[in-house]
Amino acid sequence: MNNQIKQISERIHELREILDISASDLAKKIGISLEDYMSYENAVADIPVSVLYNVASVLNTDPTVLLTGEAPRMGGYTVVRNKQGVEVERYSGYKFSSLAFNFINRDMEPMLVTLNEGSKPELVFHPGQEFNYVLEGSVNITIGKNKFILNKGDSIYFDAMLPHSQTTASGKARFITVINENSKGLNKNND
């Protein structure tokens, strides 16, 4: 487990303890088993982005606090220079860079995602809607039972409550994803 994931897990644990929320209550509120939750909080398993954002919501904090240990400071606008976003390597072959981490009360989460060959993300789902735009390479996208291959310049917009994942079709791929978890999901099913 990389050190960054361990630090995120420690921040979650500390804030949960400060707010006097039991691990079982938090797991229940974010809709996962206690066993899965504890594997994330103990840095035994990688924390899916959707779980991280759900935890931040329950703990009434900005995801940036969990990612970096610091609160966003900018209102009105924020500028993130090339390669200056907060980077998180979720697991081997899959990393993202938050592109608006320093903006207070943001409604959307834009991220630059880099996929390397061999990454095998699990299907995730979360409230809201998601947009992906491929910058480089080809991306295999699974949404529910549907599979798509998107190439440079292609995009997709979808209900993020549908189980979904992205992997590289071959070689390295990069795409922009914009997640709006505050919007109402279109589909209330998980299939």
C-alpha cells in the first residue's frame, strides 16, 4: 500500500473519531459493509474515489481535506498549473490529479486520470453524473452491462449511479473526468 493511501486512511480515521462516528455507522451511511470500510480505513485496500467522496460527505468535509490534510482556500476562482494538481495513485496503473482541489464548495470534481496498461479497477458507482473526455490513447469504459471504447477526442456523459469503470485499451491513456455528485442521478438501480 502506498504511503499516500495510508495518510488518507489515517485522516479518515482521525476525523471519524473526532466527530464521534462509529465505523459501523459510517459504513452504513455510505452503503458498504463494515468489513470493506475497515479495509479502507486501515489502508489494507485502495479507497475507490466514490467511497472517498461519500466518506467526505458523511464527515461533512471537503474531499481535499482527506486527500491533502488541508482545506480548500479559494472562492471565486482557482488556478491549477500544469502538473500541480493533487495526485493520488489509487493502485498500480491508475492515478488521478484533482484539478480544482483548492476551490471552496465546488459542485464538480474535475480530474485528470492516467491509466497504464494492466490497471484493473473495480466497478464503482456514486451519486450524480460523470463526464469523461479522452485526451490520449484509448479507454475501455464499462457502464452497467454496456462496454465502449473511446479514442482521443471522444467523450461520454452518464449517470454515475450505474456501475462503471475505465481501463486502458492498450498502452497509456489519459482522460479528463468531471464528476458532479450533487446532481440527482437519473437511474436509481445499480445495474
